[in-house]
Amino acid sequence: MPSRKDPDASANVPSFYGAELRFKRELAGLTLEQLAGGSFRGFPFLSQIERGERRMPRDLAKHVDQKLGTDGFFERRCEDARRARQSGHAEYFADVVEMERHAETIEDWAPLIVPGLLQTATYAGAIVRAAMPRASDEEVEKKVEARMTRAELFDAEETPAFWAILDESLLHRRVLADAGMAELLEHIAEVVKTTRSILQIVPETAAAHPFMMGMTRIMTFADAPPVVYTESLHSGQVIDYPALVKQYRQSYDLLRAAALPPEASLAMIEAAAEDFRNGKYRH
């Protein structure tokens, strides 16, 4: 049997936190299954925390402290580990970035801005600069790089099943010059065609629909309950209350029904990209 590979506690704060968790768990003579028992999380989730790959939610930190008798240590320090994982993202979005790497499904509703997982660097730069007009070039570059890195999850061995619903207005809003818009729309079409992704467009003829609000995301996991993430200009909120998650789930399903079929949506994006590329786009 190969020897177990211990995490490098010196690598970063989450790795140190995870190594301490493993040390305390083994000192108490508990397996991962035994420590996770009684919580709302599966033992694979706990194993990823020990390897420094995933953050410790506060509810699980409380559970761990109670089982290990660690006097609130893991609850007190889980916020430090979370902040250390931000890596160029807004503080309120850092948890979501980590969650999406472990999600089984990701479903986005984007009424105003193309979802981050579908953006090009040029588009991301324009969006960041518009939201932070006084930011330095270095700050903008850091945020763009962080956003582009997120799309690497599509290259993983096990990628989440991604479903995005976009408002048709996103195809018309000239955030970039024609060449940049063509590049963006071509990129979206390429991602949809080459990954486990489905995309739908809510046409402008749909005067009313169930999700006439800001950006919303629903994520499901193999080892944790589903969550909803909603975002406004300078804030975001992760919702895990089961009754609310269920309501968002029902609204998203109704939105799906109001959107164009995937084939027609993809054709609309490709046609708009071609018109932008040829300088013929008219709204």
C-alpha cells in the first residue's frame, strides 16, 4: 500500500488550517466519517478541507470544534483561511469561486453581464474598469486574471454540468468595439459546443418572466446541500436555507421554460457574432 501523502502545511493558510485539522482528528482517534457524522457535510468534503483545497464553512467548524474539543479554534480561524483564498476576487465572491470548482451543476441567470465563466479577458477588463474607474492597471489586471483562471474548471477531468440563461440584451449591449463583441460571442459559442454546457437566451419579446432581477446562480454538490448565490453591484449573498433554495429552483425552472431552445439560442449568438465580425450588426 502506498504511503499517505500529507499536505504541505507551509504552502498557504488553508493548507496549514487543513493540516491542523487532520492532526487534531487523528489525535482524537477519529476517522473522516466519524468526524463528519452528525453534520450536514459528507466526509469527502472534510477530506478536501484537510488537503487545503476547500474552505471550512462556519457551521462545520462549530461541529468540528464540538467533536474534537478544540475550544472554538476552527470556528475562530475559518474566516482567516477563507480570506487567504480570495486571490483577486471580491471578498463576498471568494466562497463562490471555491464552490464552483467542486460543484456537480452550475446554473447561471445573467440579465445584465455575461457570466464570468463565459467572458473573454477583453470583456472582463471592460467590465472591471467600468465598475472600478479609479483602480490602477495592476488592480484591474489582477481581477481579470482571477476571472480568467476560473474558466480552467472546464479543463478538469470532472467538470460541472454548466447551464446558463442569458437575456437577449447582452447580445446588443456594445461593451466593446465590434471586433471585441464578435470575439466574445464566438468564445461563448465555442465554450457551449466543446464543454458540458447548455445555453439559452430569453428573447426580448418575453415581456415578463419569473426572474426579472439581478444575476443569480444555483449550485449543487455531491457532498453538500445546494446553494443559491445572488449578486448586486458591490455585494453578493450565498443562500443555503432549504425553503428559499427550493423557491429559487422553481423560478429558474420557469425561466428555462420562457427561454428559447438551446439550438435556437446558439444560432442567435453565432449570427450576432458573424454580424459584429463583418461590421453589419444592427439592433
